[in-house]
Amino acid sequence: MTEREEYEAWFAREFAGREIPDQIRALGFTFWRGGRQSLVTIAGEPVEIRILQEAR
């Protein structure tokens, strides 16, 4: 799965049923991807980012 596909899946789950303008969705991806890249840079080594189930 590409970063974009992961983001789109997350976005669909988090904002299901809400009308979000395409520009906001695209900007969100920019920040989402930047955050992930920052984690990799800070770690200084390859990292694995996984989604954990939230307690409900």
C-alpha cells in the first residue's frame, strides 16, 4: 500500500460522511506525510509505522 493509499484509507475512516473540500484533503496529506517523514528522520534508522486499534 502506498503512503497515499494509507492516507486515503485513514481519511475515509476518520471523516466518513463529512464533506471535506479536495484542497483540504490534499493539504492534509502533505502534513500527514511530513509527520511520517519526521519520525523516520528523528529515529535515524528504518522504522515501521503501524496503526493500533483504539480502545473504545
